[in-house]
Amino acid sequence: MPIIVEGAATNAELFTSVTGPGSEVVATLEELKRTLSEKPDEFAVVLGPGVDIDAAAALADTLRVTRPATSVILLRRRVDTSVLAEALRSGMREVVEERDLAALGEAVKRARQVHRALSGPGAAAPAEGPVGKLITVFSPKGGVGKTTLAVNLGIALSAHERRVCLVDLDLGFGDIAITLQMFPARTIADAVGLEPDLDFAALEPLLTPHRNGISALVAPVQPDAKDSIPASLISKILVVLKRHFDFVIVDTSPAFDEHVLQAFDETDDLLLVATLDVPTLKNVKIAAETLDLLNFPRARRRLVLNRADDKVGLTAEKVESTLDMHIQASIPTSHEVANATNSGEPIMASNPRHPVSLSVEALARTIGGLDASPAPAPGGSHAEHAPRRIAAPKRGLLRRVAK
């Protein structure tokens, strides 16, 4: 259970009422350090509102290097931007107002999840060396199932004991958080200001873990926050994530905006999602031609036909001839997909043997280079990780457009 640094007995009693009866209370940071030395597997440290912010930051900065699986949770009487900025820079995972006991309880739960994820075999990723694969899910037409595909693909890859991070780059109206029924304390907007020295220690507190074994960097809650996020930051975020996850899956907005172009720069496989309707096929055709102008390699594009068995007068053969692309994956229509999403348990997790799940699983095996052995149930432990490949350097799409 967590170690709480709090000198006031009344406050300590309140905090332990939500962190659990096994929590240990110490009065000073010196006592904390002695106690930590005796507890190598401690998953969380809660710093009370009376702990000096500079001392708290120094402690967090040390622990993120020496004990990265131990979360530092800071309690403040009032949380403002300066406190949040200092917390993020030093590697604290949560900042909570002292009166919000429910938020403290949730922060402790998340700290336990992070500890489990980081303490397993193969959990620590090297700062340099092989990088993971980045998969971007894109369509120039909304409503084609792009987010649903990204989420279920992430769960499918995670079930093969791979570390997976979802990134919601629909910065105005992203749906990954609501699809997974996440209620994150941080979003990608909180990464603004962490440049130029962005590293995983600073980025990790912005990730939200999910019970199915994946992590997510979610979109801002307010659409206008998009304007404050520089496009250059997106590239830096994705580079960092690729060095710490086996797969990074990016869900995008239906537009070639500057943030999406930065994601294309780091993309290893681009999934173009289409459905059996003329407006969507027209837009996907234009998107493919735009990708040609951007010199995005055709070999890295994969066409995914969603709701492929709709009886609407169009066939898969017609789609392939219209787009001059081979269909990599055909995903059937099912109302159960929407039912599963509405329940907060995506179809890949709630029913892995469903025809839609099997189609997503086959796609995951293909683009993930996975063997044909059955995948464990989603949400299982990630005990072993496949070697990562080295990605070839890519020229920036923004630079190509400028040429």
C-alpha cells in the first residue's frame, strides 16, 4: 500500500481512508526515504499538501530514474498551472487537490496499474536502440469506423503480449477516451510546454492505462485546445512513444491537417479505411492521390474495407478497381460492434471469437508480424515481448510538400 508523507494526524487519517488501511504514514521526506529503502516493491508515494514543492519535485526527479515503477502523487491545497508544470517536469504522475478524496483514490488505483505494467518482465524499454511500429488509421470521411478499428486493433495486438499505446490525433473531436470509457486526468494538450527536452519520464504521466492492457494518450476535452498544440510537438511525442511501446496506433481526424502530416512522417503502416458508399470511395480516391503527391510510399498503405458485407450495390472488386488498391482486410457489418462500444467494452475484448474480432485479429497478425498461434484473452499479462525492428529514416511530408 502507498506511503503517505503527512505530519498532521487528522489529514493522515483522511488520506488513509481512501488509500487503504495498509497505508503507511511518515512525517518527513527523510523518513520516507528510509521507508522506501526497506520496500523495493512500493508502487506509490503520496506527498501531503505541506510538503515543499521544490523538495517534492527533487524527490520525484530522483525516483523516476531509480524507481520508475513507483508513482509520486502530489496533494495540493490548490492546483494551478505552475504546480502542474513543475509536477510534469519532475515526473510526478498525479496532482490532486487535498479535498478531492475520490480523485486520490483513483490516482492510487492508476498507480497500482502502472506499477504492474512497468514491473513485469521486459517492461523497461531502452532509451536508444530498436523502436516499435507506428500504425496510423486514416480516412478522409468521418463515420467509417476509424476509431473503432484503432481501438480494437490495439486490443488485438495487446492480447499477443505486446505493449500498445493509442494516440488520439483527432484533436478537435477525439473519441478514444469515450470509446474506452476512460476519464483521464491528462490529455495530449498537457504536453505543450514540455519541449524541447521531451522524454518518456515527462510523457508517461499523460498516459491513461486501460484494463485491457493498453495505454492511451487522449485528445483534449475542449476542441479549441487544438490551436495551442504545435505540429512539431506531435512528431516528438510519437518518436518518444515508439521507443517505449511495441506498437503505437494513431487515430486521426478526417483531414490532411498539419498534425496528421506529422504523424504520417513517423508512420510505418497507414490503414486507409473505406466503406461501400460512393462519397467515401470518392474521398478515399482523392486521399490516395494526395498521398502520391506527398510521396508517401504505396508499399506502406493498406486498404481496410469496413462493413464489407453491406448489400448496397457495390462490391469489393469494384472498390479495388476504383481505388487501384488491394483490400488488406474486410471487416463485416454487425450491430453488436456498436452495442459493445456503447457498453465500454470493445468487441475485441467482449467477444474475441466474433466475426468482426476475427477480422481485426487477422489484420493484427499481418501488420504486426505475429505468428499464427492463438492469442491469449485480451487484458492478459504482458510477460514477453518480440524484438523490435529498426525503422528506416523518413523524409518529412511537410518538407516534401514544400519542394
